[in-house]
Amino acid sequence: MLVNKYENGNDSIGFHADDERDLDPTIPITAVSLGQERPFIIKASKPPHHCLTIKLANSSLLTMNCPTNKKI
């Protein structure tokens, strides 16, 4: 489990891939959002790098299956 705490509306993390060694790419990654609504942006790894923005409201749950959770 990984927990990110954001102090205010200006805090965020940039684009990244969950590539920890102990992650099994066949097991989905689940994100739980608590508190203020936040944009969750998924960027394609290959050109033209389209983005999908999902608004995560308080108490929302997002599950990403392979290959979304896999670094390419």
C-alpha cells in the first residue's frame, strides 16, 4: 500500500509509472481518493501522448488493470 497525502489544492505528483520491483503487473492497482475532488490524468506512453483526465471525487475508487499499470 502506498498513501499520498496532499496538504492543499496546489499539491500533486507528476506523471510517473508504478515500477516498483515487487509489483506484479497482472494484479490491478487501485486508487482511493478521499477529500477534495482531484484530476487523475493518464498519459499514453507513446506518441502522440494523448491524455485522459478523470475527476476523482471524495470517496471514489479507481482500478487500473494491465497494461495501464505497467511501465513501457
